[in-house]
Amino acid sequence: MKKSIGIISKASSIANFYKDILSQVFTDNIDIYTYSIEEKTLKMIHNCDLYLLSATSDDIEKNKWAEPFLPPESKTVRADIVFSKKAVDILRKYPIGTKALIVNQNKHMTMESLSQLTHLGISNIEFFLYYPKMKKVPSVDLAFATGEKELIPPKITNCVDLGCRKLSINTIYEIALKLDLNFVLKGKEFENYANSLAVKDYSLQKISYNNLTTELKLEAILNSLDSGVIVMDEKNNISMINETAKNFLQLNSGVIGKSIKEIFPWLTTDPLPTFIDENSKLIKIENNEISVSIMPLFLKNQILGNFVLLEKFDLSEKKQNALRIQKIKKKSYARFTFDDIIGTSAAIQSIKEIAIRMAANNGSIILEGDSGVGKEMFAQAIHNASPRKNAAFVAINCAALPETLLESELFGYTEGSFTGAKKGGKIGLFEFANGGTLFLDEIESMSPMMQVKLLRVLQEKEIVKIGATEPIGIDVRIISSTNENIVEKIMQSKFRKDLYYRLNVIPIRIPSLKERKEDIFSLIKYFQNELNTSFELTDTVKSIFLSYPWQGNVRELRNLIEYFSCLNISKIDYSHLPEAFQNSLIQNHIKVNVKKSGNSSSNLKLLPQELAVLQVLENRYSYGKGFGRKGIIKACEEIGCLITEHEVREILKKFQKEKYVKVNKGRSGTYLTEKGNSTIKKIISSNQ
């Protein structure tokens, strides 16, 4: 969008001259309007982004004449004018000792012209001042005008018009920066214009430009802040105030130069009191609560003044919450969504649909389920599907910390509240999670005292830090989880009934892996991708997985897949299962299918006890030794299989019939035959 400039001058010719210059430099980036006293157009001034005021008298120099006609809080630039190179070149052609008039509208502008020419080194001409209404005209034959030749006295016959003085480089700089058109200063048009001006010392001009740029940038920075800023000198008079402070306090630029005590009558002491951080003073202006901080300005241990920082109290709270979220996200945040919960079984799909619907509700949730089913993953997914998804998600395990430490973690504490309390105190997880979600894992482990305090938080929506007396309002959704039967805990007086019903607004029970066995292989594929590994399972292992109870649920399955990935084997068979897992198969009476040797394709189904007997006999086979029945019983017990002597006798009869073992009389005991040894080694490979 184009910027607009209004040019205000005494004479219309001057306004149009400045318009031509700005059009040349800024090209089509601005719209320009001209107004003049001469044409009586000051009452027709448009709302412009900036006004350029020409200076033609002492009053005009102070800009007093234009103020009544400008919109409130208008941006203005006073026109600073200089001679062109062409004009200076004309003057330098005259011989030393030449005497001439320098003519302008009034005494002030005539003296300004003479000063500029002297600064530019024009020493070959002796100038005499002349302006209208002078009673005595100096006796010379030559006169120089600056665009207004008609002002030269009639008796002067040799008249030279040097042309109107042009807008200075600093004026162009200031206009460009105030309109945020800095790019114009890098253009060819600006360069050409700058080269047309007479400049004696470029370095001084550069310093002036840098100072102006710094000042304008500082003003822009201050005006972009949400906080109000008032800067005072050593006498506590206001030297700078940003737009936010003006809006907060309903002030205008006329406050510059006034004492800060006129703005804040309650500041009655000298020197001013200092209000920093938690000692800030809270004042009320109309319906807004404003936090006031006063801080000194130092330069090399010398006080230059003070400055006031003003912040809306509710805005300050929002900033604090944003910082809390940033800080907590470095430690804990909700990574998972419902897309990360793998499974197509009816059991998991049904509970996902319920959880998705409940995510939109703001009620407390209890997630029930065995260890390892993914309760925290569900909690994170619920958070990310809720209106609180852009706020913090904070998790804590209630069973992992003793009561006193859990309290300080949840509620925080003030400085000096107990021995070892860190300086400045600590923000608790309730505050960190303000506006978001707090996940309390293993809620059933919480002590009776902590249950009471949690109940109060849920009822009152506020907390009190350890060592503090003032409550802090919070807005937190509580999601808790348990892998125990809380109703039984209530009946045993180990958990409060009123707290349970506060937490259990929305109960969700997550199914165990044995309730959703059709998801096992989808989960395996997911974990393989996650771990960047690839292997196949034999049919025997697949059958085992479908029969296995998975007491550790999804967590146990993932651990097993990670174990397989470390083996770096392309096909996993029974022999690759961890020993503890194999023992668990025996303990859970899970059958392993083994093909008979020979041409028959029928399967021999081994009971866990039968498999255990084959395993212990195999251990003795390599030593060429046998086992008695009591030795077999003891060896089976060592690998977790309880078996009676009668069962051993029946198993050995069966194996003898299948020619897996050779039963000897006496102490030599029973031996594994070659066929038996081959059979147990081929339990998996025969199915590949």
C-alpha cells in the first residue's frame, strides 16, 4: 500500500518545488498532497502518513502554525534545506573581493543562507544581508536570490537567481525511515539527487545520518512493544514515551518535559522508589490493571535517569504462561496422537473412538489398564486432540516419588519454605501445566494426605505453594491412570471415594494385548520400522505369539522385537527366543508344534512338560550321559517347570514309543536318542 505525504508551506511554489523533489526520489512509492497559506488550503488537509513542514519564519520553524490543522498524533518532519552544487559552482566563478547581497524572505532565513555559504567555503564574495522591510539597502551592484528573484531591490541591476534551496540529505533520510521506505535510500534516484547537493564534509553528514537512524530505530522498537515505556532524565522529567504507554495512561506527546510525578501523583519521594519484578506496583486505570516497574538508568556507575515499565496484568500473565509452556516443552510434551496408536482390532478401535470423542470434553479422565498397554500414549493423544493441544502436557509418576517430594513437584514452593529450598522458590507442575493437561500416572499410589490436597485442587481450581499463603488460580485438565482396581482400594479405605468420583468423570479402559491378539503382527511391523530392522517369524513363533499371554502387553512385545533386532538374523525361530521367554511358555503350559521325522507331514504336539523333559535330556546328550526320573524332575524345576514322577514316567513311555529316548534299567537312567536330539533341534527349522 502506498504511503502518503502532505507538504505544508507558506507559498504554493515552495510546496510544489518540494513535491517535485520527493517525486524524483521516491518515484511512485508515495502519494503527495500540497497545502499552503497562500492558497488558503490548510483547512483541507487530508489524513496522511507524514507531513513535511517548510520553515519560513521563527514561528514556522517551531511548527506552531501548522499544529491546529493537523490530525492528532501526526508524524511530522521539518524541512531542512541546503544549496545545490550548481548554485555553489556559480558563486565560485566570481573574483575575490566581489561584494553582493544575499536575499531571502526574512532575517532568519537570510542569515541561515549566509551561514551555509560560509560553511561551504564561499570566501571569494563579501555578502551583505537583505530581506524585505529592511529600511536601508546596502550599496552594492550585485545580488543573489534563492528562488525568489522578485525580492531583490529594484535599484540592483545585476541580479542572479541561484534557485531554491533543496531538501537536505537528512530530511530525505528522516522521511524514508519514518515511512519505512528505507529501500529508497539504496536506489539510483536517491544517489543522483544526493550528488546534486553541495556538501562540504561527508563524514559529518554520515555521523548525523547514523545518529538519526539510531534514534528512529529506537523509537520504532519502543513503539512495537506490548509494554509501555517512559524514559526520564536525572530530574525525573519525561524525555521519551512510547505509544503503548500513551494508550495505557491516556496521554499525548504534550507530556514530554513534564515531571513523572504529574502522571503518578503517588510518587512523592526523592529519589524515586525502585519497583522491580515481584515488587512491581499494581495500579488500576479504568477497567485495566497495570503493573508499574521503575528502574534506574546507569552509565559507568552514574545515574542518567530512570525509566518506567508498564504492563497490563493479564497480558503479563499470558506471557508467563507462554514462557512456562516453552520451558516445560524442553522436558515433556505430548508427542503421540491417535494415529500413533496401532491396531485394527475391534477392541482397540472402539476405545480409540471413545477417547477421541472424550478429548473434546474438559472433564477429568481415568485411564485403566494393565501395565504396558500404553496409558500415557493415550493420555498424550487425548491432549493433542483436545482444545488444549497448544498448551503444556506434563506427566508425573505418583509412585516414583515419596509424599513430600511429590507435593513440592506438584505444588511448587517459595524461597526459604524448608531446608534445601532453592533460591527464588520453584514453580510446581500444576502451574507449568496451566491451560494444559497434567497426567498423573499410577494415581492409586498417592498417599491419603496427597489425595486430600488433590481433591481440593479439583474443587477450588487453585493451589497454594508450600510456604505460601496466597492461592494461585489454575486451569488444568487432569488425566490419571491406574493398573489396579481402585474400587477395591476404596473398599479397603486406601483411596478416597470422593476423589475417585472427581477423577472418574470419563472412565476409559484400555484393552490388554491378549484381548487384541489380531493386532500383534501390525505392532511388530510398526516396531520394525521404528527400529529400522527387518526379519521374518516362522509359523511356529507366530503360533507361540498368538498363544502367549503377554503379561507385559505392548511394552513386552516391543522389547522382544528390539531383542530380535540386535540378533541381526533374517528368520526368527524357536531357538532364538530368549531363555526367560521359553521358560514362560512352559510355565503357561503353551504347546509347541513339532513335525514328526520321516515322510509323514502330521504334527506332533508337545505339551510344555514334554518339551521340558526333551530340553533337560538334550543338556545331558552332549556329555553322553543319561538321567534318572528324579534327576529329570529336579532339572525341570530349575527351568521353571513343575512335574511329578508319574508325569515323567508317562512322558518317557511316550518318547520311548516314538524312539526319542532309550530307557535303561538301573542307575544309568534315560538317554536321548539321535532321533530325539534331532527332533528337538528341528522344532523350529522343520517348519521353515
